[in-house]
Amino acid sequence: METKTRPAASRAVSELRDQLPTSAIQSKKLRQLDGYVGFANLPNQVYRKAVKKGFEFTLMVAGESGLGKSTLINSMFLTDIYSVEHPGPSARIKKTVNVDTNNVLLQENGVNLSLTIVDTPGFGDAVDNSDCWDPVIQYVESQYENFLDAETRVNRIVLPDTRVHACVYFIAPSGHGLKPLDVEFMQRLHDKVNIIPVIAKSDTMTPEEVARFKKQILNQIVQSRIKIYEFPESETDEDNEKHENRKMKDRVPFAIVGSNTIIENGDGKKVRGRKYPWGIVDIENLDQCDFIPLRNMLIRTNLQDLKQVTNDVHYENYRCRKLAGVAGGSVDKIPNRNPMAQIEEERREHCNKLLKMEKEMEEVFERKVREKKQKLSDSENDLEKRHKESKEKLEQQKRELENKMLAFEQEKAAWEQAHHVTIDELKRLSMESLDGGKKKKGGALSGVSFRMGR
């Protein structure tokens, strides 16, 4: 029998208790047992099974190239997820937005985590970034579609959970608020995935500029009605932990700095940071950046909540929309309506749908007929134009030949007049010379020049 108390087991008990209706707990009388039965070991069973199975987490990183996305991921998980064999998105920059995944298996204190990093090389780097978020949306929804397909099969199959549980969106440290691309991207994705905005490379700004930039970003998020991930309140009863949790939440959007280098600071202590001519940036120092709050809130405290919100909110919304579309689109049916009235309503909806489809088909048919007529008309005009050009070309050639023939006749007449002999007489004399065989070649015409032309 295990007597050791685990924090995870205690949380599991709290979750099981929270799932029960309050009225059901209050209406039942609590009975104490006279001895040990064994169901108190249920949290330990859940703990052992969960550890044996391992955990899955999918993290998306999005933002413009050169903001330190791969460096931050390596810093957060203290390992080289992006290495020489699999470089970061900036090293794999593409002309168009593409979605790439990198899966690694991590282990910490006997707990296995299958981590999938989803990045978008090429995002925001084009001159025209219209619809550059479409590949990201398609990827997120395709993972929901795969999960829904596995759930709705007759013979269900167990698929790894590849749904995107969180999206860390990197904001360029411009100091001038969110760009239109940032606003549009988060508006398109906020109802499909948990968005966590971060200010990249915050060491390029002063603390006053960071505070002002954060306030400006939060105001734009509220004005644009963007729903970012709300970190939950601490479930502990300790006031100090609740206070620390609230302080961490107040740092959103997190101003972060990433580094994979261990350096020695002025006190001789080895820290993870960056060295500049003016000093050293310790990324784990709360006074210098929000790297530790981001890692604690994302991984240590709320990783399971991110997965739960993804499943209970974003996936369920997608599932509801998908199934409602398959069923006919009306999701707000009245459950207690008269069946005959319901059938009549569905019949009317079906008739309206058929009329709409018929109208759309007629419009498509008419449009295709117009396009075909226009194509035939263009082809006819083209043929007429080509025929006219060919005819004009032939007429031109005919006129040129007639002019050449006229010039030849004039030249022939001038030559005959100049030499007092005609071409026909020359032909006759030549034939007589050949037939007789007695005269030398050209003897009969020794005094005649045969030069023709000018």
C-alpha cells in the first residue's frame, strides 16, 4: 500500500471531486468507514497509469522570422530541439508560408512527454501577406478533423493527440503596438487555439518602453476583441501562491529573451543569458525579462489546463459546427417541439434548401453559357482577324508579283529593241544550231550580246 502523498494525486482527487455536482455531494450523508477498503488508492492508480502512458503536448510558435522562436523553445525545455539536423524556421525560410512539425520525446524524473513543435517558416516575410494565415488554420482544423474521425468510427482507433494545445505568438519589439498582420492573425486563430502573446527580444527595449508597449498591446487586443488564453487562478489554498500566480498573470504579454549559452556574470555565477558590451542579460532574472513566468505558467502550472481547454472549448466548438453542418445546419432546434411541427419545419427547410440549390445551379448554368458564348465569340473574332490578315498578305504578294512581271516585260521589250532581235528569234536560231550540228556554239550570233538585265 502506498502511503506517500503526491501533488499530482492530490490534484486528481480535487478534479474528481469538482466533477461531481454540488447538490449530489450535499444531499448525500458522509459515512466514515470502520477500516481500510482501498479506493483511497484510486489517485495513485490514476497517477501510475498516467506516468506509464506518458503525456502529449503540441506547441505552435508563430511570428515573423528572426524573432528567436527556435532559441526560446530550446531555452524553455533545456535541450536542443532545434539542432544542426533540424534547424529552426529561420534557417528553413521559404517563399510561401508552410507548416512544419518536429516531434521529440523528453523525459524528466521518469515522466515522458511527447512534445510536438509546430512552426510556420515564411510567415509574415512576403511583400503581400494576404491570407498567409490560411495554412495555419488548415493545419489546426485538420488535426481536429483527424481526431473527430477517429472518435466517430464504428471501430474506434486510438490516435495520438496532435491537436494544437497552445500557440505562442511572437510580437516584434517595435514599440509601436501590434501590426495589422498580428491583429488579423490572432483574430483568425483565437477561437481555434489558445493564443499566448509574447514580446520577442525584449532586451532591445528599456524597462519603461517594455511596460508602455505591454499596455499598448493589451489595449489593442481588447479593442480588436481578441480572446487570448486566460491563465486560471491558482487552485492552492496558500495565499502566497495565489499572490505569486496573480503577479505572473499580470506580466502578460510576456517580454522574453532566449539564450542557449551558459556565461559567467560579474559575481562569478554561471547563468543562461546573453553578453553585450554594456552588460549581461540573465534570462532567468525576473527583473530583466519574463522568461521564467512564461515557462512556469505554460509548462509547470497550466500545461494540463491548456490541453483541457483545447478539448472542452476549441475542439467541442469545431465538433459542434462540423456535426451541425452534416445534420443540416440548424443547431438551435427546440427540443420539446411537437414532432409533427418539427417534421413540417424540416420539410420547409428542405424545400427552401432545394429552391436555393436550384437557383444556384441555374445561376451557374447561365454563367457557364455566357462564358461559353463569350469564348466562341472571341474565337470567331480571332479567326476573322487571322483570315483578314492572311488575305491582305496574299493580296500584297499578288501585287508584288504583278509589279515584278510588269518590270520584266518592260525590260524584255527594251532589250529586244536595243539588240534588234526578239527572244523568239533567239530561241529559233538556237534550236537550228543544235539540230544542224555544223555551226560552232554561238557562231550564228557572234555579233550579238546576250546580256540581259540592267
